Amino acid sequence: MTGLRLGPVLRYVDWETGDAATVWVETDRPCTAEVRCEEGGGGTAETFQIAGHHYALIPVTGLRPGSSTRYEVLLGGDQVWPTPDSGFPPSTINTPLPQSDSARITFGSCRWAAPAEGEKDPAGPDALDTLAARLSKSPDGTNAERPDVLLLLGDQVYADEISKATRRWLAARRDLREAPGVEVADYEEYTHLYYESWLDPEVRWLLSTVPTCMIFDDHDVIDDWNTSAAWVSEMRDTPWWQERILSGLMSYWVYQHLGNLSPAELAADELYEEVRATPDGTDALRRFAARADRDPASVRWSYRRDFGSVRVLMVDTRAARVLEEGARAMLDEEEASWLAEQALDVSRPYDHLLIGTSLPWLLPPLIHDAERWNATLAAGERGRRWARFAETLRRASDLEHWAAFPASFDRMARLIAKVGDGPGAPATVCVLSGDVHHAYVAEPTRWPDDAHPGTARVYQLTCSPVHNGVPSSIKLGFRFGWSATGQRLGRRLARHARLGEPLIKWRRSDGPWFGNQLMTLTLRGRSAQLRLDQAQRPRKGRQESGEVQNEAQGKSRLVTVMNTNLTHE
């Protein structure tokens, strides 16, 4: 009997027709994978092979718009999902009614895999586990607070920060004294990261019943991935790097990117067609990954999804960078043009624009000024000695957000202003981000005379981590970055680099919050409600140091710590 190795993961749900979806699975051998729906509808797909692993992305059709449909997965004709001992409600596919004007979108980033059962969890309760627990309280899993989609904004796996269990697994496979040591080295080791993360019972059920959109950040490959041209040059001279980057891109394409695409986009994808047409698609995918690494402009990882009157643009802010000093850009010209084209496309009007970028656009002012100061010095503004210092500091302090690419920061501001002041302007433009291991809401307070978003409300909504630690030094640094003293220090740095005022000014309107957390936007017509939920353990009877994973997750729950209207006057 063919086994279900990973999944099912519900990915795309068609919001235009409300009658189609895609479901991703990994199996333990070649087979025909099938999704069979309780009320009719379903689909089949033959598995394809990459590096000895077998996968299928199953197109599901014949769904009823505006319904919640239970489904099961069959491999080679045998039912493998749901499992008999699941303990969770049935997995369902929720479909919208066509022309729906409401959507509930939950987002976050940075999920370090939970430790094995019985091990201490230094990161605390997992926000995805607690979300699954909240939703599964309903007997049929159709909780009224169930998101229509879950946006995962990067660091879905940590290739460079592994758990104790994975370290033991790697040690049984190779000598950890040899580079890259206690980091993943190849495709097989990447698959283990996904097993560890997505076989978590709560997360496995959650991903089977809530659609997901994903985009990578640095830890999906390595910390500070593509931070500078000097960094790339040094990494390419490292013997183990070539296998690491190719394996990272290959596994991202299989486990995350494919499911981001609509059936129409999949049908037009030449690589997807090629890997399915051959008994083993490894070489084809490897060639693609090598090209994507050497020529980032040849590949687009960014994509657009429309959820009724809500437009989501998920933007690649890692692989699409231009790193040449003096011409640095967060997005290359083709990628930046694509973003503008999608944002300004009003052939299908929308009420809310969500720009998903793993890295925040608006940071605490001190950090923003420090990053543009650093970028200016690294470009040689104050000589070679300062440039060398700036490059070292850039890597040590992760100075690589939008502010570290000043021209791209300004270009984003002008694009948002144009969207907000153009025909069919949306009610809100929200930049959704993670990365910085805390949550906050920021909004611009001053725009230049030649670029203003009209009546559209503009927000930076940052939410991370889903499950990771937050050192006290990070908490202090970010709090100080928002303070008046921190802002004055930032202005001094800017003057040292001979920089003027930023194109726009902004303020923190809520936060910061620290902990494992998720944000949820509830969008109805032109109204927008924002909620922040944190995974917390009840204070009563809490064990500070001796709790273990199975006990902690049983006691943990999502607690709403902020709920605000973004569109009120």
C-alpha cells in the first residue's frame, strides 16, 4: 500500500469561480493521487519524482461555491487521509461565493520547528499549533474565525538553525565536523526539515484545511541570504554553498512555490510540465535552480492572488535583489515593474491592496536611519575604511531591509501613493511583513507634495515570529528604535552619511508586541479590522522551566491582545 509521507496541504482555492482548488501531497512511491469530495467533485494527478521523493499537486474541480466540503485522499485507490486516529475534525475545502467582498486573512512568519514530543520548547507555545487548537474546537472544523487563507511570509523552515532532533538525524547521516556542520547540506536534508515542521499533528491538520500562500525569506536558505555582493562572492567561493543554494531553491519550488500557482499558471509553467513528463525530474529542476541562482531575473517567485475585492501581491525580496554597490535595489527592474503593473491594474477593481514582503518596509526610525547610513557608507561615500566597516556591520546586524536599499524604499512609497490616489483607489494599502521577531503597526504621517495616497489608509503591519525566541537584547533594541532618543540618534547617523530626511515620515500607531503571534485582517467591503493573537500559557499553575512540549501545547491558547479598526475616521 502506498503511504502518505506528508500532507495533504490545501493550497489554491479559486475565488473567481468558487469551484476549484489544489491539494499537495508527498507519497512514498509513484502512484495516482486522488482527492475525493463528500458532496461530489475531486481530482487525480500522477506523482512526479525529485531526488527519490514523489509528489503530486492534485487539481480539485466540481466544488460547490459558497460551501464547506469534506474530502479524503486516496493513493493508488486506497484511502490514506484522514487517518483513523486523527483526533481532529474532517479536512474541508471552503469555497467562496463568486464576487465575494469579504475575506479573513491571517499572516505571520518565522516558524522554527517545534521540538519532538517530550522535549523542552525554548521558544514557547507555537502560534500555528494554538490556531489549530482554536479552529478544531468546532466538531466539523468550520469555526467562525477560520481564516480564508494563511499567508506565511518567510522562514517556513530554518536551514541554518536546526532542532536537537534534526541534529541527531544529521549526525547519523554524516560527520558534523565537516562543513556545513549543523546546518542542512542537500535536498534530502531539506526534506527532513519539512517533515519535522509539517508533520506536527496540529499543523498538519491546519494545513489540510486552511489554504496557504507562501514566500521565502533568508533562513529558508541561510541567514542574511543575498545581503550584499561581497557576501554572495564569498559564499560562492565556499565549497558546500553550491549544493546548499541549489537544494534550497529546489525544495522551495517543490514544497512551497508550486502550490502558490493557480491551475492556469501551472498549465503554462514549462518546468512543471517537464518534471511531470519524465520519470525523474531532478536534473530539470536542478538546472532551473542553478539558473535562478546565477540569473535571478530569469525567474519570478513573486505572484498575485485576488480574494474577491482583496488583492494580495506576494513579493520576493531575497532572490530578486540587485547587489552591485551604487545600484543596489531590493527588486530588479523587471520585478519592480511587475509589482507596479499588478498594483495599478484596475481592470478588476479591488477595495484593499496587501503587499506581502518578508522584510518590513517601515522600521523603527533609528533602525531605518542606521540602515540607510550603513548602505551609503558601504557604497564608499566616506572612503574605503568606512566601506569595509559598513560591510562588516551590515552582516553582523542584519542591516538589509528596505531602508538598506534607499531607492527601492522611495520607489515603494511612490507606488503606494499612486495606488491610493489613482482611479478606483482602494480603502487601504497594507504592507504585510515579518522577519524582525516582534509585531507592530506603523502608518505614514507625512508624504511629499508630489506623492500622496489620497484617502487610502496606508499601514505597515508586521507580525513575527510564529514560533521562535526573542532575546532580551532584541526587545530593548526595537523599543529604543521607536523612542525619541533613538530617533535623534538616527538623525545623527544620517547627517554623518550626508543624508537628508527620508521621503516620508511615519509613526508607530500600535505595539510593539513580543511573543509567538499571528495577525488577522478581516476585510468586508471597504472596512478593515485588524486583530493580533498571541500564543500564551495560562498564568495559573504555569511552569517556568520544566514544561515539556506535549504539556505546554495542551495548556496553550491564542489570546487576543489587540483588535482595531483600520478604516475608521
